[in-house]
Amino acid sequence: MVEDSGFKAMVSTFHPKYELPSRTYFTKQMEKKYEVIKAKVKQALQETDSVALTTDIWTSISTEAYMGVTCHYIGKNWNMVSHSLMTMPLEERHTAANIAGWIEEVIAKFDIPAKKIKAVVHDNGANVVAAAKILEGRHGWASVRCAGHTLNLVVQSSLKFHQAISKCVAAARSLVEHFKKSELACTKLKDKQKQMGCKENMLVQDVATRWNSTYAMLSRLQEQRWPVTATLSDPAVTQRGKHYLTAHPYYLDLKPEQWTLIEELNQVLEPFESATVFLSGQQYVTLSALPHLVTERWQGLLEFTPESPNITLLTAALDPRFRKLRFLVAEEVVKVQSAVQAMALAAKQQVRQPTASIHGADSTAQDSPPAAHAKKTTSFLDSDSTTSDEEQDEEQEFLQAVHQEVFAYFGEHPLSKKENPLTWWEKNAARYPTLAELARSLLCIPATSTPSERLFSAAGNIVSKKRASLTPEHVDMLTFLHCNKVLL
């Protein structure tokens, strides 16, 4: 921009003596700012114990492939925090092994220990799913499939299942295409919208890879039914004898029964739209709400397997809104609660072990020779018995404390669905210290990979036609700065 002749002429008009900085000047400033913000992100990640990742792959306008990675965690004040980590250029094949290696490169670049990562959220692409399994095997990271992508696959599959529905959707798609390609039809549509006092909205074309875009197309068509019908009835738009679209065997206007079917489809698809929008949020807890949403709206649509409680069910159990797990039968609830207790015991044990080893080392070092001699003169059996009893008592107290904490937590009434579970945990962390840390580590996991897809929206604006020659490294830096602008 600073080398563009028109921009130079404009600045010269404003201030003839002003000398514009060069392109390289701005490049260096951007690179410096990137290093500053990167250091802030690394520092923030050092101060948290649990992190979740999302990832996705995208191809730019210059046909260069990138992998986006974002991270998510719960801050000290129990607030959701998200950072863009990398929009990584990909030059090799997108194999599962390569994808797994690239994700490991990203966390290494930001000095994130592998043990801090709790889960990776990704779409249903076979290579990405296989990469997540590799990472699960290497590091124990949970593999979480994107709920938005899964719901979209369910909807798309259902729309194709019934012939009348698939024909109706295809006819609607062809109708929208006709308006998109005809300048005359678009102009007439605007005139009819004004005459009828309707909203002057354009028709929406659906895209297979864009979530809920079929619903957006059908709902907009329903909204604009009468202006569309009036436009198609205009002889200037539809010549006599041309009842069919040029490339498709459908009438220009939809049949009355198809308009009725579109209205019914919109009623069915609207909950999917609402659920996807909710689950795509970044500023609040989402994954724990997934089982409740699915079982309440679409019983049997998605199956969970409590025989080996997955991370989604464990997250729901640690959300005070869903702690009763009413979407499961009683036996399954017990299994999930037992799994939570086992996790709590393991977490508590990790805290105890370093303390115990330190105390043991201190007591050994502080023993004086006379004290050591006195121990030898004590009955061997009595000493061993006393030590064993003390250890058993301590272990019993430890187990009871964790058990009571878990029992008390699940015994409380559930929080209102409208309440913020993180606010509840902030107030009750002192009462349930072990479970609070588990909640902090799991409630940060997003239900969808939307955060990494949002990177590509930003990157798509950065890598425009006029900036298609940006180096992949600078695309990464500019996207990183844009998405982490809160730290600027």
C-alpha cells in the first residue's frame, strides 16, 4: 500500500513534505510486534496447568495450504481464555503422521509441555482423525470430534435420505442460482421487495462445507417467497414458454407443496442451527452441554459409551449444571461418577507424592547419629507396625477425604442452565479443591473446531488478491497478531 502511486499522491496532497516509511519498515515493525505478543502468549501458557487445542486445514487464494492451531484454557479468575498459536504453512502431504508432527511442532514453538494438553478438537477428516489417534497414543491427549461438523454431516445425510426432500432442496438451490446469475432477476426482486414492504435481503446460496448453509438458504427463501414468486411471474424476467431453468429440470418457481415442505424443513433445521451457534462459542463452556443438547432434542441421534466414559461425559459431570447426568440411565451415571472419583484420586495423589518425598528427605537429613542409634535399639516389629499403621491411617483419611468431596459434589442440586458454571466454580473451589482443578482442566475444551476455522476467516482477509504474494511466514504473523489483538 505504501508503494502504491495513488496512495502516495493522496498523502502528498495532505502533507507534501511527509516521507512515507518504506514497505520493509512496516515489515520489520510487524515482525518485532509478533515477537512481543508471542512472548506474552508463552508466558500466559506457562502459568496454566491445562490446555486444549483446536486444529483445521485451509487452502488460501494463492492455493497454499495452512494448518491453524488455537489453544484454550481457564484463567486464574475462572474466565475462558483463547489464543491463536499458528497458521502454519504446509508444504508436505497431509498424512496423519505429518499432521501429528506439525501439531507437536506448534506446541514446541510455544514451550507447551505435552502433559499440559488435555484434548485436541478436530473435524471428521480421516487424516486428522488418524493424527489425533497418534497423538492420543503418544501423549494421552483426548481426541474430540467437532460437534458442529458432526451435526452438519447428520443434517446433510438426512436431507439426501428422502427423495422428496432432496428434490425440493435441489430445486431451491437451482432457483437461488438463477437469481445469482441473472442481474435482471436480482434488480426486479429488489423492486418487488420495496413494493411489498419486505426485507431487502439477498437470497443465500448454500455451500456443502459451510455449516447450516442449507438452512440459511431455505429460511431466506421462505422469508422472500412472495417477492420471489412475483419476480418470476414478471414477463420481463420469465419469457413465455420458458418454464424450466436452463440447466436443470426444475420449474423456475417452486411448486406449492415444495414451499410447504421448505417451511416444515426450516422448523426441523432451526434447532440444529441454534445448537451449532451455541456450541461454536469461545467465551463460555460448551463441550459439557453437548450430551444434554443432543439427548434433549434428538434422542438417540448421537450415542455415548459410558462403559468407558469419554471426555465429553466427564466434562458434563464436572459442570454443576449437568452434574446429575440425567441424560444417562442410573447404572451409567454410577460409572461416570466412579470415573470422576478415580481421576480425583489420581490428581490428589500427584500432589501428595512430591510433598511426601520432600518430607522424607528432610526427616532423613535431620536424623542425628544418636537418633539413628535409638531407632536401632527399638524393637524392629514394634517400629514397623507403628509406621505401617500410621501410613494406613493416613491413606484411609486421604481416600475418605476425596470420596466425601466427590459424594458431596454430586449430592448437590444442579445449577440453573442459565448460570455460568465457571462463576460457580470460582465461588466453590475452596469447598471442592480437587474437583475444582479437574473442572479447570476439562471445562476449557471447546465443543467445535470453530476457533481454528475463525483463523482462516482472518487469514482469508489478509491473503487477498492484492496481497497474494505475502510469504507464508508473514501470513502466520499477521493472522497471529490479528487474532491475539487483545494482547497488543
